[in-house]
Amino acid sequence: MPITYSSEIEKLIKGEKEPPFFESVKKFFSTPGFIKPLSAFIMSISITNIVGAFIDEVLERGGVTEQLSIDLAGAGFEFAILLGGIIIGGYVDKTKEYKSVTLACIMATSFLLLPLGLTDHAIGQEPVLMILALLGLGMTAGPIQPINAELAVDVTYPSDETAVESVQQIGGNLVSALLVPLAEIGARQDFQLLPNNQIFESDVRGDVVLMTALAIITYVYFSSFDAPLRRTLADSESDDDGDNGTTIDVNVSSIETKKKSFAGRPF
């Protein structure tokens, strides 16, 4: 039966040594199912980093111009990321529904991005809609990171959890650092939609197009995830073994009690 560990401390107590970092990285990328949660993690951290970097400009598009309002909205965005991680991440931790929840979060993210850069000329600026979309984006895009960090650890079990999370962080920060300049250039581009229709005439900024495309591509790629959850299976088997052991202990105790009872009886 596979051996399970409740923490990295137990590995140290047992004297197990982790392989070198680069050897671990090579092993991760050869493990079925690792790249898909990595891609979801990178998408999430890239979008939240881009929105956070240009939040002043994003909010001004929607009519939020006072600096205090911008600061409060930015704080609300960060809090929404934290809250979404607690609520949605907690649900996934209990149910192990990594794939379905991740896909739902990516889909919601792609829709909530649109109000951040799409302006309907007939309606004009809508500050309330902008704030609600920003908070909703934090609630749905943020949890993708902890969920898929946990998923990557699950599919690569019994690998080093710290190494797995380091790879994701490095990949996410590297890609987002490359995308931020592209988003800055895209933010200056204004694409007209249905210019000849007075009701639906609108425009969308290039940075939102970039982030939405990133979310949609990730959704399509991640939807084919079908790797075994090795740690979850190992924990389940360990629990079954524990239940069997408890039953045996009770039976042995019962037998010993009966022996003592019979031994004390006169014949």
C-alpha cells in the first residue's frame, strides 16, 4: 500500500530526502496532468496582476475617478481574491472537485473581464457595474491559484510540495511579467464593435481582449484534464487501512476479555 504523509515534517522524521530542484522540475513536466493546473495557475496570476497593475486606468474607464474610490475599489479587489480563496477553495478542499470548479471559475472570469474594458456607447459609463465586475473578478479569478496549486500537488504525489508550488509561482510571475507590457500596449488600443448600430455600438480595450483570450484558451486546454488524483487516492486507501486496523484491535480486545472471564470461572 502507498505510504501517506500528513506533512513535510514527517518526511524529515523518516529521513527521506527530496531530489534536487531541477530534477524535480523535470519529473513534474513528465507527470500526466501537471501542465494543465500549471496553465490555470499562470492564467489566474497573470490576470490578477495585470488588473492590479492598471487598476487606476481600468476604474477610470468606468467612471470611477476619485482617488479614494479607486483605492477602496483596489482594496476590495484584493479582499475579494482572499475571500474567494477561502470560500471556493474550502469547498474544493472538501469535495476534491478541482476540474469542475476551476472550469466554472475560468468561465466566470472571462465574462467578468468584459465590463472592465467594454463600453456601450448608448449606455455610457457605469461605475456601479465596474465595481461589481471588479469584485466578482477577484472572487472567481483569485481562487484558481490555490485550487490548482493543490491539484498540482495531488497529481504529482508524493513529490515535494514546496518544489511544485515554487514552479507554479516562478512560471506565473514570469508569464505575467511578460504580459504586463503587452497589456499596457493593448490598453491604448480601442476596438470598435458594431459601429453602424446605434443601439449596440460599443468599443473594447485591447488589454481586456488579451486577458479574455487568455482565459478562453486556458478553459479549452484545461477542459481535457483527466489525470489521477494520486494523493487523494493514497489518503483514501490509508483511511481504509486505518478502519480495518481499528476493527482488528477491538476484536482482539474482546477476545482477551473473554479469556480472562473464562479463566476466572470455576468448573
